[in-house]
Amino acid sequence: MFDFIKVWFSSDKELYRSLYNILGFYPSNIHVYKLAFSHRSALQTNSNSNQMSNERLEYLGDAVLGAIIAEMLFRRFPYKDEGFLTEMRSRIVSRESLKKLAIKIGIDKHVVNNSGPGMHRSMFGDAFEALIGAVFIDKGFGHAKDFVLNRIVNVHLDLDAIEKEDNNYKSRIINWAQREKRKIVFEMIQDVSQGKLIRVQLVLDDKVLTIAEDFSRKKAEQMAASKAIEQLGIEV
């Protein structure tokens, strides 16, 4: 009843209602959610301004989301190895995946920004992570976990389909490099020894772009390629 009365008399009534539809509960601290939707491009250029963007909440939300997804996958796939779990988590929390989820649940309508068309491709995905950070700050880990699992994973994600996705990231980025006339090389930077992780770096135009490691060189190269695709914002 108290939440309803607070919402009814608040100047942020519409935001409260929208967040209730997204989250399944009314926020206690509306200001932290406003911050979650504040992209850095919207900040004033005045160096004396005390305004903040959502980057700190994004950092927190990224960690909370990663932990929730990691536990969910650990329980859902009890006989799969660490490499499989890491790859599945990477697919679920990729920039492109989070951007699509943000648009599906309506986060994009609330992000405050001054970006031009085509700028800040990861803006909505970043806001999605910041929203999870806001829920964690406002209501705690239990509410954040309930939101991610019951209103995101169970409603919007098909884990079986994600598992079957084509994951030949190395082939994709090599094809991209050929189209864009860029030079890509995969280099092993740690000697192969029995029982040791193999570290591979992806070098783009003579500059190291990503590094990954696994017990298999093939898997390490795939992971490095996957990271590079996400970092470069290549549509897959």
C-alpha cells in the first residue's frame, strides 16, 4: 500500500509504473534507476558538474549478472565442462545479446543520451547491466537474481537454441577481415605443456586485440575470436 501511495503522488509516476512492468516490483529508490538510464553522452561538459553516468552501476551489474548466469548454467548443465559453461555464458551476456534484451523489455525507451545515430552501439546493453546493478543496490541480490532468472532467462532466452548456435567465431572473424582487408593472426604465446593452459592472442593489423586461454588451442582461438567480435561490434 505504501509503495502504491508513493507512486501515485510522485512526479516520476510513469517511470515507477514502467519499472514495475519491467521488474515486477516498485523501486524503493527511484534515483538509482534514473542513474542506471543516464548514459555518459548526456552529461554536461562542465568539468565542475557533479552529474554521474551509469558506468559504475554497469560495472556492478556486469558482475552480478555474470554470477547469476554462471550459477544457473552450472545447475542446468551438471555434466558439461568449464569450457562449455564459459562459452554459454559468453553468448548470453554478449553486447549484442544484452542490447536485444534491453530493447525487448523496453529499456531503450528510458535511456537518456545525446548520442548521434549509430553511435555507442552498446548503450542499451550497458543500460541493461546498469539496471541490474540498480536492482542489487535497491533491493539486494535476491531481487536481482529473481529478475534475471524469472523475467529474463525464463521468458526471453531459449537455452537449447543458444547451445546449438554456430560458434565458429574464428571463421567469422577471418571472413570479416578478408572483406574489410584487415590482417588477422592467431598467435600462441604460451608453450604447450601437458596439463597446462594454452594462451592465444588475436593480432589485428599488428596490434594485440584479445587474449584467451584453454587446455585446447582450438578452443582458445575460438574464445579469442569471440571476444574480438564482441569488442569490434561485428554483427553475427
